[in-house]
Amino acid sequence: MSNTHTATVGPREYHLAHEPHPENGTSLGFWLYLMSDCLIFAALFATYGVLGRSYAAGPTGKELFDLGLVAINTAFLLLSSITFGFAMLQKQKKNVNGTLLWLAVTGLLGLAFLCVELYEFHHLIHEGAGPQRSAFLSSFFTLVGTHGIHVTFGLIWLVTLMIQVKKHGLNEANVRRINCLSMFWHFLDVVWIGVFTFVYLMGVL
């Protein structure tokens, strides 16, 4: 009776249950996701390129944008990319506490970035320059807000990952997740450089 049950499980089911997670498959899938995100941001940049001068007799970017504030915010995000690099170095050394420390610093810088961005949005809306004011502002809020939503989800992912690392250490699954989050975080930095240049700098000039 027991032999029959063992035969029912079969070698194929046993193999699938004990097969390790294919790391290359995860990396490929995540690269595909990032490419789809690239298409989303490309469409948003193109929309802003078309509508970015449609002010509807309202305020322009030169009148609204505070480059000093945006530069500080940009520094927060770029520094977070550097601190994430330090976390990756600690991960390679299998240093759990060091990895958690630098991930926490990265999260704090990302949170500071979001707070400044929310302050900017609140200030613009308070000044009567909300997304409904003109096509320029609609495309601005959509592009910058979409990036901000990505940073928010990145922070949620970061906190969840820190809990997993604290609980299970730098096992194979957590290392794979840190690598994917690193790609995502650096991708957001690259997108923000485009936003800073194309939206803010060109809007002020």
C-alpha cells in the first residue's frame, strides 16, 4: 500500500518540489518588467513634450519651479543610490547587519525625497497650480507623480525585504530579491535624472 502511494508521488513531482528557483529566470523576468516600465515613462515623457508648453494663460514652469528645492531632492535620491551600493557591498561580504544598516539609510533618503515631492505638490496646489489648471500642469503632475508612486512602492518593498533579511538572513532568496530591488532603485534614479533635466531645467530656461 505504501509502495503504491510512493509511486503515485512519482519522480517528476519530487523533482519539481525540490527544484531550486532559477535565478536567471528571475533576472530575465525582472528585466522584462523594467522594459515595460521604460515604455510607460517614455509615453509620459512624450506626453509632457507635447503638452509642456500648453499653459492655458496660466503659470509657466519658470514661474513655478524652485530649482534649489528640486536640486536638494535630486541629491537625496542620488545619495540613496550610493547607499544602496554600500548595502550591495555588505551583502557580498555576507554581513547581515551592515546590509540592513545601509538599506535603512537608503530608505530614509528615499522617504526624504518623497516628503519634499509631496511638499512641492502641496505648495503648487495651494498656489492654484493644480493638475486641472492647464495641460502643462496635468502632464507635469502625471509624470512626476508616477515616478513618486514608484518610489513609494520601492520603499514598501525595501521595508518588507529588511524584515525578511532580519528574519532569515542573506539566504539565496533574499540575495535575489536585493539584486532585483537594486536594479529597480537605480532605474528610478535614471528616470529622475531625465525628469530633472527635461522637466525642471528646461522648464526654467
